[in-house]
Amino acid sequence: MSPATAEWRARAFVGRRSVVPACAAGADGDLPPVVLRADDGSLLPLDPARWHGSPTRTEQRLLSSLSGPVLDVGCGPGRLVIGLACRGVPALGVDSAAGAVSLARSRGASVLQRSVFEPLPGEGRWRSVLLLDGNLGIGGDAVHLLRRCRGLAAPDGAIVAEVERPGTGWRTCRARLERGTDHGPWFGWSVVGADAIDRVAVSAGLMLDRVERTSDGRAQRWFAHLLAVPARHTSTTRAPAGHASRTGPGGSGHASPALPGRSATEHAPPDHEGECVSH
């Protein structure tokens, strides 16, 4: 199964169930939470309740440090895209789950329903590419995914990938999303810890700039900031894949600056204010 097919199937399962935030978290007391389980029976990191809220204080600080335009890979309901747009930073979200994309667009986020492994707008021109909320696991091959993101980013751009706590290492497995007795299909997944991201990055033709440890009080998170290795320093650098001029369908966006591969008029602010929340 190709990484794109696995991503579509996996995210379709949670996408069908992601339009009701309480259900995703099991907060209503009637439905169990959605969990991510490896084929050895262990639970993998997952926090679906966070997908539906506004950006946390930790995420707000991260967003304030990013250079636009920003591509959010696996954007879900679009909270980070909206958070960036509220700051005036042009941003586009990409997600293969129809339910998540529909919800993101209803909130005013500019998103595409597409796999990250398909042709995307502005390839090679994104100043920042995000892989948060465990999305470094997409496709089950973290090196392949980071190489793809390297091709999407501008030569002087950055990739910010959320990683797990130090000591987690680097693991590839089969996993599936479960809620009680209901479950989705098995798909390839990767888990990369802060202690292993340097090795993964080097294999993808990237270099680790820093790992940022943050905390919202109840939970710690780690964000790896990755940069492209100049071509003269590596023989593995690839030309950006896909077609830079392809735009595809998208939702209405908040930010007026044009995104790569699109005109400014395609991203004019919508009539409503969306969900800009200050922290």
C-alpha cells in the first residue's frame, strides 16, 4: 500500500468521526475516546480533543515564530491554519479526510482535501511546513515524509515537526484508530522521539536546527526545527516533486496575502471573522 493510500484510509476513519469534538475525546461520557493502537497492542500518542480547540498557548508561541507562507500538513479541522490567518500569515492546510476538511472550511480555513504525497500548490516555495499532532507518522516512513516536505519547502524554509519525548527512539509499525469496539484499517505509522529526530533528518537530507521543549502546564511537547542541507553538502537532495502551478480546489481563507501558486483574489478574507482567539 502506498503512503498516500494508507493516509487516505487512516484519516478517513477519524475524519468520519471528527465533526463532533466531544465524541472524539469521549468527553460526553457515552462514547469511549479515539485511541491509536499499534499492532503489538500498545497505545501510541494521540490527542484528538486538541484537534477541535483553538491553538494552545504553546502553539500560539510557535505560530508567532513562523515565517509565511505556511503549509500545515494533516491540518484536521484547521485550528492552526485559522490561528495563522488571524495573525495575518498566509497559510494553507492539507488533509485527506473529507470530514475534517469540511469542518475546517466551515470555520473559514483555507484547506485542500489531498494527500501530502499528491501534487500541491507552491511546491518548493513554502517558508514553513508543519507536521504537528503526530503527523510525522503519516505513511509509516518518516524519512520519506520529510523528504517530501523538504521538496515542498523553500530552499531557505523550515520544517517544524512535533516529536515525542526523549527516549522514545524511532519506531515504525502498523497501527489503527479505535473507539471502543469500532476500529479503522491497519496502516503504516512512525513514531519519532526527540532523541532520534537528528538521525531521521539526516537521512532525509535535512539538518536539525534545534528541538524546542514546551509545556502548557499539564503536558510537555517537543518541536523539532529542521532546515534543508545545502546541495553542496549532500548528494541526496532531490528536486521538488509535483507541479508548482497546480492549485486545485480550496476553501475560503482569512489572510489576504497570496499563497504560493495562487493569486491574492483566491485568498481574499471571507465575510465572517472565523474563530480568531487570543491567548
